[in-house]
Amino acid sequence: MGWAIALHGGAGDIPYSLPLERRQPREEALRHCLQIGVKALKSNMAPLDVVELVVRELENIPHFNAGRGSVLTNKGTVEMEASIMDGNTMKCGAVSGLTTVVNAVSLARLVMDNTPHIYLAFDGAEDFARQQGVETLHTSHFITPENIERLNQAKEANRVQIDYTQPIQNDTTKGEPEIPFANGDSQLGTVGCVAVDGNGNLASATSTGGLVNKMVGRIGDTPLIGAGTYANELCAVSATGKGEAVIRGTVARDVAAMMEFKGLSLKEAADCVVHERTPKGTVGLVAVSAAGEVAMPYNTTGMFRACAAEDGYSEVAIWPDTKIE
Amino acid sequence: MGGWAIAVHGGAGVDPNLPLQRQEEAKQLLTRVLNLGISALRSNLSAIDVVELVVRELETDPLFNSGRGSALTEKGTVEMEASIMDGPKRRCGAVSGLTTVKNPISLARLVMDKSPHSYLAFNGAEDFARQQGVEVLDNEYFITADNVGMLKLAKEANTILFDYRIPSGYETCGAAVESPMKMNGLPMSVYAPETVGCVVVDREGRCAAATSTGGLMNKMIGRIGDSPLIGAGTYACNLAGVSCTGEGEAIIRGTLAREVSAVMEYKGLGLQEAVDFVIKNRLDEGYAGLIAVSSKGEVAYGFNCNGMFRGCASEDGFMEVGIWE
């Protein structure tokens, strides 16, 4: 037993050739957010508050696809969504279609705490944000030049793009072959965090801008309890990857269900869901158990991730074999 | 193979004092749509087509809380949502925040079949509806006098009200009849959610599920419930098809629709056992009901509240329409 925390900045076809100037800021960011989370857990902050805190931090960092730095819809706008779940009470909150709210995960928390509902979206969610007095900024705040460029490229390619951290290589003679696009939903750069304290209290939170060039009004797996986010008394899970695969695979719930109904360990359950029950190249997740274990499996090329546990273990990584620390 | 089977519902949680005339009307509607589904199955329509067909019929009829006859938001408007799932490949489609689309379930089907996404909501969904040329009508079309009356009562009581069908004369009888049963903190006499749904397994053993609703009476604008959420209100896979109804928040946190097939798969339970297990163990203090079919041609239902409008039939000649235990 002991506390543990894991966070992610998205799973997908992160190419090994990712240039240093794109890698480093993201590694730094993961390390920074991990430290914030660890410090909070060590000072006995409740896991629900910890995951909200860490995801807020990830949302504020423009390198990840959440909050500022969210990818753009086919109309060049941002529509952000998030969800949060408390493993103890099983209470949850979710939001979609936000355009001005600086921290979607915090609004999701307020839906959970301050309304009789679980999920608010679009105009209704924006109105609620104003009633609650959360920080809002003009939507241009969230739009970065990088994402405008991504959208342009996606439109040129005339298809929905897996959000990965470099421009599409249209010219296949330039090294990396063009990464094939999936049909349907794909997601890279969703952010999420799961945490457990020394008493086995668990929580999970996930946040995203969604898919590059998505249709206005498109909702992915991130705000769907049981798909992108889940927590109960056994474990807490935050998933990322191709939205449709995460939804139809009810990924976050299935990890917990396998632990509960098949008696699998966290690692076994997480590995099973990711490696045996979802198609390759579609999914990654971070999970912690009540006993303080951590699992971060993914079946994509890479996943931006970090974790730490009370026994001193810590890790910041992108690909399978190249741990940064 | 077990042959085809079908179940429909018009909502869980029924006032024990519901006037007999309303009970009769409900049973007649359930019988009619059940027969519609049975005819379709006998002419070898696939499960996914049958569930859509049946739910369209339920949406069009103003009796239950979906399509025309939907419960009203706090602003007196209608916001409809629905989801559909096709068992064989677990393809899914969902919509929320519809204000003009005559048949939300059909738009959900189009999201599944004709868009690169799984879930569209609010303005984006309405735009998509126009692109697809589905039938649209002014929001007023969906609003019934009954519901305008109910909203007024709900506001006076200043509480969230599940859609409750009472003839206009009932209101003059004074306060709602005392009842010891409650749902969502409200006495049963002012609570009766009537989400509609249908699950089908066809002769090929393919399962499908569909759910549609106007949501909670007096809900906040933008509130999304369980009905459009895959894994919560609706789920179908190669083992089973499930549609839920009741307290939306309880269904979401219990990932109710997903649970039935999860315990079938992970615990080896049969359909009825799985339904019973889920109703007993996954609802805690929440109230809900569900209908389910299995790929083997079985049909089952369960609820932990007072009554559920339902009908079921299977190829072996079994047929039943009911409200109470």
C-alpha cells in the first residue's frame, strides 16, 4: 500500500524521429506535472483534488491537446471536453463543447459537486461556467499557431487527422513514411491523471480538445464515463487513443471489470484490455490500483506518460524502451 | 441458434397510482410496437434495422418521453438525445441536444453509418441533420400540453422532475398522492421516467440496442443523461444487447448497459442471471431498469423500482407486455 500517481499526454503514432525541439518541452511538462502531483499526494491532498490539479496543469500547457493547445474543429474553433470520477463515492462529472473555459476538468468537477446532473455540454455548460464564476477567456486564447497549421494540413489532406506531434509528411521521400490515417475517430494528446493515496482512495480525470478537423459538435471518449475515465474502489483509469475504439471497448470500465469479475491484477487487467481486447494502434491508458500499483500499457507507437509511487519508483517516458529517467 | 427475440421499454419507475386508462394506453402502445418489431423480424430485417424502426415508432408517439412528448428543459424547450449500437462490430452512434429532429434515433444511426465520428451534439448535430436531409420540425412540435403542465408543477416544487404522465384533470385533485416510494428524492407520484428503448437479436444471432429520450423534466439546458452514452444507457456486442432506463446519474456511474455482457463474459453468467446480478449489485441506491437480449435468442428484463413499462417476445411464441412486477 502507498500512494501512486500516473499521468498521460496522449497515445498515438508518435514517431521515433520526433525532433528534439518537439520532444523536450513535452518531457519537461510531464516531469513538471508529475512533481506537482507527487508533492500534493505527499501533503495528503485527496486523490480527487490531485487529479484535478494535475489535469489543470496539463490543460494549461500548450503542447498537449487539452485546454490551451487544443486541436481545432473543421471550422477552426476549439471545443473542449473533460470528465472526472471519484472512486470512493462513484460520483462523476463531465463537460463537452467548451469554448471559453480555461480548465474544463474543473468545470466537470463543479458539475459533479454543484448540480444534480453528471454531464453538461455546449451552451448549457458555458452558461453554467459563468454562473459558477470559473475562469473564462476569449476562445482565441486556446488556439495556437501549431494547431492552425495542423488543421490546414488536415484540410489539405482532406481527412480527419490523428493528432500527432509533427506535421504530416506528405512527401514520403523525406524519411518517415506517411502515417496512415484511421477511419473514424483517432486521438492523440488527450491528457489524463489517475491517483491513489495511502488509504486506497482512487480518482481519475481526463481532458481534451478532441480530433483535428473534427465536425463541430463531435464528442469523443474523453467525457464518457466508462470509456475515457473510470474509478471505483479497485482502480482508477484514464484512457487515450482513437475515440471510437475507446468507446466501443468501454476501456476504462473494462479494466476495473476484469479485476472485479475475473480476479485479475491491475497490470493483468490493463494489459488484457489494451493488448487483447482493442485493435493495435488504437489505445493507451494509465491506471492505479487501491494497493498502490501502477500500469501504463499502450498498443500504439508511443504514449506520453509519467508515473511515481511511494516506494520511490518514478518514470517519464514516450516509447517502450527509452525511459528518460 | 435460438431464433429471434425482442424487448421494448417505455421507462422504469411508475407511480402505483397511475390511472388505469394511462396504464392501458401504455400497454397498447407497447403491444403495437412489439408487433411491429416481430413482423420485421419475421421478414428477416436485421437487428439494427429493427431497433431503429421500433424506436422511431416510440419517438413519434407522444405517449412516452422521447421525440414528440419529450420532457421539457428548465426553459420549456425540448432537447432530445439517443444512441444506437450494432453488436457484431460494436459500431455505435449517438446524438444529444436535438431540438428539431423528428427522429433522434435515426440521426444517431446516420452518425454511426455516415459520419467519421460516434457522437454528435447540439448545433453540430442539428447541422448534420440538415446535411443528411432528415425530417426536421419546429421545436414546438415536440412540446405537448401535458408536459407544459408538468414543467410548471416541477418549477413550483423547485426540483428536478422525472417526466410523469398525468391527465390534466389530475392536477386539480390537489397535491400528489402520498407514496412511500421515491426515486431521485421525489415521491413516486411525481416521478416516472419514460425513456424508450428496444433491444433485438435476429435469426442470425446479431444483437442490437437503441435508446431515446427527452431527458429529465426541468433539466438544465445542456444536460446530458445516460441514454446517449454508450456503455451506460445502451450497449450491444456479440453476446447481448441492452437498453436501460431510470435515474440517469445512477445508470452512468454504474455503466449499466455494459455490465450485463461484462458479467456474462467475465463471470460466465447466463442472460437472466446477468440482468439480475446487475440490477442487484450495480445500482447501490439508484433506481433503474433494463431490457436485454442474448445472441442465443433469450430475452430478459429487470428493475429495482416500482414498475417498468415493457414488452418482450421471442420466436418460440413467448410474448408479454407489462408494467408491474
